[in-house]
Amino acid sequence: MKIVIPFISLFSSLVLASDCSFEHLRNDFVIEHAGADAKQSFEAKGVSFIAVANGLAPARPGFEHIQMSACIILKTKWDVLWVGADTSNCSAYIELEEHAIAYSRVFNEKMIGLAKLSEKYNCTNDLQNKLY
């Protein structure tokens, strides 16, 4: 019986990551301001990136050509834009996802550029490792 309950909870709609908080925040994330937001964030708190919870694992726009390392993933601050993750239950899910990905791509690309020049960021060398 102890095994059945956790197994059932894996498929329960109550357990799925259905957080749609980006739905109420999207007006705060103006794509045209993402680069400036990244610079301001970098100056205020150092290197941080944005992931988008749009599936079983979060998307990391702007990192498609960079070899992800433990340092980048685990030792760097990541903020998450929640667009429904693995449930797609948010209203206007596709528009939310597109907006979140577009904003985070611009933000992350600017932040990667700033992080590469940073003397304080411990993962600078890892950002140089290209996939192709």
C-alpha cells in the first residue's frame, strides 16, 4: 500500500506543476526592456538567469549553444517564469509560453555577455563551452 500512494500521486492533477503565475506577471516582462532589465539585475545582484517552466524540465532560452555545466545549473541563481510547466492548463498557454521564452532569451543572452566579463562570477569559463 505504501508504494501505491506515491505512484498514484505522480499522476494526480493536484501534484502536477500547474503554476500559471506568469499569466498575472507578463505585463512586467516587456520583451523590448529585457536587455536593460538584465543589465540592471546584473548591477544590483550579480549574475542570474531566467528559466521557463513550460514542460517536464524548464527551458533555458539563450543556452541552446552552450554546454550546460553543474556550475551553471547549480551554482548560479535561476529565476523561473511559470507558464504551466507540464500541464499546459494556463489560459492562453501558447501566448504565455512564447512571451516568457522571448523575454528570457533576450535577458539571458545579455546576462551571458555580462557574465563572461565578470570577475566575480565563478562559472565564466563554462559559458565559453559551445555545443557547436
